[in-house]
Amino acid sequence: MMAACETVRGFWDRLLGRFFRNFPCLSDRARRSSLGLKAVLVLLHVVFVGVLYLLDTDLIRKTREMPWYMGAYLLLVLATLVQYFITAFSSPGYVIDAMAAGSEMHTTHVNSSRNSMQHASRNGTLISSLNNSQLGRNNPRMNSSYWLKLVMELYPPGSSSRSWTCLYCNLIQPPRAKHCHDCNKCVLQFDHHCVWLGTCIGKGNHCRFWWYIFAETVVCIWSGVLYISFLRSDLMNVWWKIMIVVVLFIGLSLCFIFLLLLLLFHTFLVLTNQTTYELVRRRRIPYLRGIPERVRPFSKGICRNLYNFCCSFDSIYNLEAVPTLEELEERARSYTCTDILTCRCC
């Protein structure tokens, strides 16, 4: 018996080894889990929509009579899945990429300065010239020092650089960045790691994530209306049909409640320019410990927050500085009638 088990196990291991050699992208367990969750989510959409068309024969008639109505519904489901994959495969904005972008900008600035100096020296204006090594072209030490100087300007004076350095990847983190243990990278404006998406939600994809949960919520509402119409129709005269539709409707209702709460929560975060991590772990963030709970340190007003979140074309590597003490005192000041009339909150 043991010998048979060992033979089967050896055969299975060889089969898996051959499969992973042909498909190396599936050799990582975390990657397999992420792809499996994506397949489950697509399958859930297919089940919730497909059952309606399989059981509700009247729905097919409505589709022929009003193709625009069901066409818009199916188009919304497809657009939601497309938005899901766009969000899942988009970068949240990593600190290492911001460092590379900053170093590239610094090198470009240095090269332009060197070229202008050389041009001036040929005209007799400048006697001495600087070579590439003096200006720090492709010099990692100067690039890292430039990044440190850039990050230092974002923190309040007197802050300790030890609290800026990531203990896992040894990178200097700008404000609002955090190391993600699932991605094993430091993420700019870290919000959370989404298991269903298989990626972090950060500065680079938070807007896409909001639009995805908004579209998913609308799909749940529209699907719920179709399920209720089916339950109230004359076609519900078979017990197994009733059982299937009721179970799916209960699952759809739970998904709707979760998505609606998630949408409202992230809408609040957008309007106040916060992240989930900053809201939940505020006392663990050194530069936020002394700030009162009712003060939103990074908020620039509702209108400006919405614009920066949805409509801003700035690079995701544009870093945000910690507000000064004067700015925090101004935001902590209670609202007056004049502030309301002048739309201070906006």
C-alpha cells in the first residue's frame, strides 16, 4: 500500500514539474492563488448573469423586444470586468520606480547644465569645465543622495531619517508610503493590499479601484432588479428554480451590501484625501501621532481633493509633503459662518 502511494506521489510530482516547466508563470504559489481568484470572480459574473438567461425565458423575449436595455446591462457587465483587469494589472506606484524617475530627472537636469556650461566655455564666458563624473552622471551614490535630499524636504524639520527607512527593502520612504509584505515592495500612498485584485492599492491605481467598485455596485443593483422581476413572474412554478434563484439573490444581496459599504468608505477617503492605512493605523505613523483625530492633514478641500484624485494629469511620482505646523493649525480651526460662505471646506 505504501509503495503504491509513493508511486502515485512520484508520478504526480513529475507531472506537476513538467507542467510548471511548460508554464513557468504558474510555478509561484502566490501567483497561482491570484490567478485562481481572478478566475473565480469572472466565473461569479458568468453564473449570476447566465442563470437569468437560462431560467428566465421571458428575459430572452425582452432582449429581442428591447435590445438596448439588456444590451446596456451586458455592456456594463463587460465594462466592469475590463475595469477589474485594468485595475489588477496596473501599478500602484512603487517607491523604487519613483527613485528611478527622480534620478532620471536629476540626470537630465545635470546633463543640460553640463551642456550649457560647455557652450558657455566655448564662448569664453566660463573658463573651467566639469566632466561627467563631477556632475554625477550615472552615479548611484549621488542619485541616492539626491533622493535623500528630496525626501528630507517632504518631512517636518527635525524628523529622524531612521523612521523613513524601510526595514525590509532598505529604501528611504517618502511620506504616505509603506512596505507591502504581499508584494514585497514599498508602495506610494499605500491604501491596502487587495486579495481579489492580487495587487496593492496605492497612488497609481486608487482612482481605477474606486471606479471598479462603483461599476460593480451598479451591476449588483441592476442584477438584483432582474432577479426580483424573475421571482415575481409567473415562471417561478418549479421548486428547484425557486431554490437556485433565491440562493443566488441572497448571495447577490450580500455582495451588494459589502460593495456599497466599501464604495461609501473609499468615497469618504477620497473626499478627505486619506488612505485606509492612515485612517486605521494613524497612531503608528510617526508624523501623524501628534495631529488631532479630527484634522485631515493632507486634505486640500473637497473640490481640490476630487480634482487631484480624478482629473489631475500630474505624474504619480509627484510626492506630497507633510503639512507645516501653521497649515495644520489652520485646518484644525473651527468653522465659522464666514468660512461656510467662502466655501473653506472646498
